[in-house]
Amino acid sequence: MSAPKPRFTLEFEKPIRELEDKIASLRASSESAGMNVSKEIRSLETKLEQTRREVYGNLSPWQRVQLARHPRRPYSLDYIGMLFDDFQELHGDRLFMDDESTVGGTAFFEGRPVMVIGQQKGRDTKENLRRNFGCPNPEGYRKALRLMRLADNFGLPVVTLVDTPGAFPGIGSEERHVAEAIAVNLREMSRLRVPVVTFVIGEGGSGGALGIAVSDRVYILENAYYSVISPEGCAAILFKDRIHAPKAAEALRLDSANLLRLGVVDGVVKEPLGGAQEDPAAAGSSIRKTLRGALDELCRLAPAKLTAGRYAKFRKMGVYAE
């Protein structure tokens, strides 16, 4: 029998893993030797719980970025499977190709028909190549807009799930006008006559994220981030070295608490201790509760009130002095 794969561990999680390994080792040795070490195990478990709360209760912005990129973190299709019924994926932008880094289609949320659109990463190299590492080409944004317009025609609320490092910056993407595709989405989303609700579930990188996030309500998971640039990109520009990414993450105010304080997002969705990957079902339940409340509120509003509120929401962002 092959040995189990080692659990993925971030640098700041090492004290937790060491305690978990000690407990597992103590249990194994006690079983083989027939010793009663329950008292020692209880003491270590108490210490483990305390360490977990200390570590995850005092995360820096950079540590939250690392959690947002965790390879076991639930992706869009995971949440779609948890939250929606009868998801019917629709493909292609009707112009060039089907961009598989963006998924979307019709579904039912607690009996209510909706259009759900998400950015999708891969779990392994093969799937990441297929999904372009979650970085949409212009066709991804044009597909998303096609589905939003379809939802608008049929009066379906739109739900979007953001999880991208950013739009794909390759030559082909630029040749096919990725910046223009994002810009058109920003304009057209502001005009949609149906409710639009966005959840930033992992990475929310720059215009790549905003291209599906001009919404009536924007929520962010506790350990996700939402920023005009990645910490590494910011560090390379401002500090001339990507090694300063932790410093850049602090300066960018990209974590959920700062985004809520600054009015960039409308709410923070609580995650299980240690991140959504520790209990995906619990994270999904938190999103469900938030989405239910948002749709109940927004679906009562007339189209003119929705578009006016959406405009006012984004217009008031930012503080400046002359």
C-alpha cells in the first residue's frame, strides 16, 4: 500500500501541523504498545486548538492571500454543485471559442431560476492548462456577457463567483482585445435590469475580477482577496523585487476586513477556522445564507432602482483630497 500524500502546509501553519503529527504519533505508539496516554493526548489537543485559534485569528494580509490560493480551496464548480440545482452549462462566446476558465449557465437556487457564472481553476497541471490557470481570455468575458444578456432578457438574477489572478496577458489575448472585452462588461453590467450578486471566493485580481463583478452586492469570503494588482506585481513595480509581496499586500488593503471598512465590498462571508478548504460544506452554507438574503432583497426592486443603486454604489467608492 502506498504512503499517504503529505498534507499541503503553508509556512505559518507549521506549528499546527507539528502538533497534529505529535498527536497522531502518540496515538499510534500507544495502540501498538497498549499504553494509556489519553491524558497526554487531551493536553496536546487543547494546545492544538489554542494554537489554531492564535494562528488563524491573527492572519496578515499576505497570509490571507496564501490561503486564497490554497490548492484544496473550493473552486467555482465546487460551490455551484453545493448551492445550485439543475445547473445547465452553456458554452462559447459565439465569436471565437469556448474559454473554459469561465463557466456559466442556468440553474435553480432554492427553487428560484438564476444565471450563475464563475471563474474556474484546475486541481492538477492537466486541468490547469485546460482552465488556463483561472485566467480568462477575452472570450471568457464575452461568454459571461452573452449569458448576462440572456439572463436580462428572461428576467433571471445573475450570480457570479470571482476567482482569478487576473485576465490572461498573453499575445493572443491582447490581439483579441481583452481590455476592450472587460471594459464592455463593465459598461453593460452597469445597465443590467436584473439583480446581480457577486462572491469573491478566492483570488480577485484586477480587471480580471471586476469584469464579472459590477454588481448590486459584492461579498467576499473571509480569506479571499480583491485588489487592483497582485501583491507580487505591486512589489515588482514599487519595490523592484517580488520578494516584497508581503509588504505590498499590507499596503494594498486587499484583505476582507479592510475592503469592508473601505466600502469596496458589501459584506464578509465567514469561513471555517483555517479556511474554506477545511470544511467546504460549512463555507457553502455561509454563502447560501448570504445569497438568499441578497436575492430576497434585490428581487423586490424595480429595474430602474437596481441600475440607479448600482451606479451610486460604484460612484461613491474612493476618497480623495484636492
